[in-house]
Amino acid sequence: MVAGEPGFDAPVDVAVRWILTMSDPLIPPGYRERMDAQMSAQISVQPQWGSFFLGGAISDLIHTLPSEDPWRSISARFGDHAIGDKAPGFDGAVTDDGAPFGTYLNALDVSGQVMAYPEIDPGLIAFAQDLMPASCYALACGALSHTEAAEALRAALVPLGSYDAGDDDQQDAVGAAVIHPEVPPEGSGALLVEAGLPALRWAAARRRSYLDSFDDGYLFEVLARWSHLAGRLAAGEDPGEDQWRLIAARNEQNAIEPLPADDF
């Protein structure tokens, strides 16, 4: 059996299939819709798993940005929960200089703008839709460590006392998403889905903005890694220091170099 094989709907299978939708724009729309629906259902009914997957992946991606990248130090608030030294008094996020965060304007420093509107600009299309305040908070969690990011997501976006559904309920939810992909998820992790997946896409797009190609092989590695680790962590397993050292080393090896001064 191979992870992600069609017909198998364990969390890692759902995630591995979904990962391809993040890297291949030519996937047929109907298949993409089903994979998005399955991933949304997976996170919604197993928010512990979802918190570790999203928190770990967003943290890895943000930590591979250049050290001076302003996205590494945004401050945010959602409800009673705050991230950073300059968290605003409202739900949402701000940059270090206090400017609002969450629109395509925050991507211009690296992506630039060559078309009149972000919706038709290849470098900005990924940022064309503004982030909701909860997504801004989720993206700000990327400045934290893997487990801290997961806990911050869970604390702010998952109702207190929620737990991951058992295997049967998880299978039912993921299976139903294939039949009715248009139906939004209804599990206790619904807000985590709504906020976390857009934040993950923005983190991936920000990293990609520094590259000469839209193809970022490390994105696939990060998402594949966390599709496996999320299940172990949600089950209470400690992956061990060797695993954390390996992740840190891979992040360092795939860190983005700052843009030359004449690129600005």
C-alpha cells in the first residue's frame, strides 16, 4: 500500500493526494475540488491533526524566508489570543511598522506589480483575495516553533474541549466530501479550515515569490513531512530530537537568500 493511493482515506492518504493540488495547476478542476473538499473535511473532523499539519507546515515555510522578511515578524490578534510584540487591538494583523496586513499590498516588496490588477498579475494572483482576520492570525503563528504554532492555532480556532473524530467518523466525513464537495465541513475544526488553508497558501506563495520558478520542490517536502508527523503528534507520540534536528537542518538547507539590493 502506498500513501495517497486512491481508495484509501486515512489522514495521510487524504493529505498526500491534496498536496499535489498545491503544486500542479493543470489538475482537472473536478478532481481538485474533490481533493480540497476531502482535506477540508479531514481537518474539520480531526482538528488536533489539522493543527499540527497546518502549524508545522506554516512554521517551516515562514522560517525558510530571509531573516529580514517582514512576514516573519507580523503581529496578530484573534479574540483573546495574540501573536507578536505589536498585536493590534482588533482581530487581524499588522506589520512591524504598524501597517495593516492581509492584502496583496503586503506582497509588493518582493513580487512587484506588472499588471493593473492583482487578479491578472502572475506574481500577485495568489494574494489577490484578502486574508480574513483569522487567517492573518494563522499566518502570524508561523513565527513560532512547530508545536507552539499548532497550539496557538488550536487555542484560537478550535472550540475548547474539541477532540479528533474516530476512524469511522473520519472515514464517513472524508467519503461524504467526495460525493458532495460543495457542502462546507461542519466539524469542530471548521474555522481552522477556513482560516488555516488560506494562510498556508499565502506562506507558500510568499516563499515562491523569491524563486525564479513557480516550482518549489521544498513545499512538497514540507507538506509531505507534516502529513505524516501530524498523525504521530496528535496521537501523543514524541518524534524525538533527531526528527526535530533533521527538520531544522532541512529548513536551513532550503532557506531563501535575500534578494540583491538592486532588485528592489
